[in-house]
Amino acid sequence: MKRLSLTLAALVAACFPSSAWAEDTTYPLTLENCGRSITFEKAPNRIVSIGQSNTEILLSLGLAEKMVGTGVWFSPVMKEFEAENAKIPRLADNDPSFESVVQQKPDFFTAQYEWHIGPNGSVGTRDQFADLKIPTYIAPADCVAKDNSGGGDGVRLQMFTMDLIYQEILDLARIFDVNDRGEALVAKLKQRETAAIATASGAAGKNVTMAFWFSSPKIPGDSYIAGINGGAGYIMHILGAKDIIDLKDEWPLVSWERVTSANPTVLVIAEMSRRRYPADSAEAKRAFLKTDAVASQMEAVQKNRIITIDAQAMDPGIRTIEGVEQVAQGLKAFGLAY
């Protein structure tokens, strides 16, 4: 009888996933976010989202019709959202002005990075938005156990984990009363992560070392190489590889002499549509690696162990799982996983 009961329970769970019973949001809703309490009397109807990960989470939750403006894009939007995203005004490829945001008459503003709306916000401060009674939400991944006071990309006090992205997804789902969609999205991402880890099984036993190269202010010159605690550090950690850069800065500037001296087994380079720096494109990165007198001596370059992933997959966000998958597949293709 016990076995029969368990079988029936399994069948019911398969037919009706747990998200089907997600509770409705009760308003007013108050959430704690990056040191502030934010309250919603009802689900917002006009969203401005600054930061590609935030925008893609909102699109994944089926909220495109409520979005009235976006900004800060590194890459094209996820393919499945191209048509919906094309209808949403893009206020700027990088940071929009406070005025351009307010002109959209938003009743909710999200930011992927604290420097967008922190004390010296590049778009505006949280107080400025609060004065207009516009609730603001910052991605937890950019404020939990992270020090952004020194400028730049900040310093992570402990390793990022996908739990922070799952928290964001569930927070946004609660705000808009689409809790079932939020739970389903988190479950899907967790399944993908588990499968990717299995693909790269055994990398730790082969002593794989890695470096992630985001971009460079100039070529040749010091480059933005991933620190140990960010999105890229998380990818390396869960796949059993070791980061050659033992720094807590999100993207410290590192010399190629230092990277080459560490001689990583694998290099991961970012591709992006943004063209702010000379090394933004993967093509420019590969050309440098093959021709530079120092960098070309690395084992990863000489054995062509270079993996290209989207820039957004290197940063904490919904695409970090995509980065886990692509790096895992690369390790397997290079014979560095069992």
C-alpha cells in the first residue's frame, strides 16, 4: 500500500507540478531589497528595466506587455523574446538619463547593478525615484555580500551563487502575482544546471585551471579577468575547475604576464554586441591571443582550448546557467571531463 501511495503521488506531481499550487500574492506586499523596504499596493503596470538580466527575467515571466523601457545591453536579447522585445522602447544601449526614464511614467523601476541607482546612481538615486513614488528594485546578486563603494564593478565578499538569481525571479514573480511562472522558471534553471554539472564530471580530477576574459580598455594592455567570487568564479567552482586569479574584485584588471605565468588549461572569452572597448569582440580577443608575444605562449592558446560564451553568461544573471552549460560542453569536447 505504501508503494502504491508513493506511485500515485509521483503521478500527480508529474501531471500537476508544484508551481500549479503557488499562492497568489496578497497586497499590499512589502519586500526587503538591498537595504530598503519596498511596498506595492497592487501589481505594477509600467516597468522600466535597466540591465539585460533583469529585462530577460521579466520577459521570461511573461511580463513584456507591462514593460515601457529598457537600457544597458551587452548582447542581443534571448532569441525567444526577439519579437516581444522589439516592441519595448530601448531608452539607451548603456545608461539612460533619469529624465528619459521618468518620461515613460513607470510605476516600477528595476536595475541590474547598484551603480545605476545607488548613492551616486548613473541613472538616478533610489531617493529620487522614491520622491516620485516609483518603487525601485536592485538585483540581489549585485548587493548581497558585495561592496560597491569603491566604484568599478565592486568587490564580492563571498562567492555568488544562483540562489541570488532565484531569489530575484521569485521576488519579481511575487510583485506581479505570477508566482507559478516564477517557480516553474527556477525549477527549469535548476534542472539545466544539474545536467551541465554532470556533463563536466571529473574536471576537478584533471586539475583544470581557467581564466575568463571579459574585455580590455586597450589592446595590448591589462584586461578584465574574472575574480574568484563572481559569476565566472561560480561557473568554475561548480564544474570543478580552479580560477587562476585569486582576487575578490568582480573584474580586476590583470596583466597578461600574470595570466600567462599561471598558464590556465582553458581560456573562456566573452562575445558581445557592445563596442565600448577594443577587446569587446571575441574576434579581437582571438587575434590578440594568437599574435601577442606573451599571451600566445599559454597552453590554452597553443592547444586551442578557448571557449567563447556570451558576455551576459559570465556575469551573475539568468544567463549564468547558459555559461555553465557552454563551459561544461567545452571541457567535455577538450577531453577534460570524464
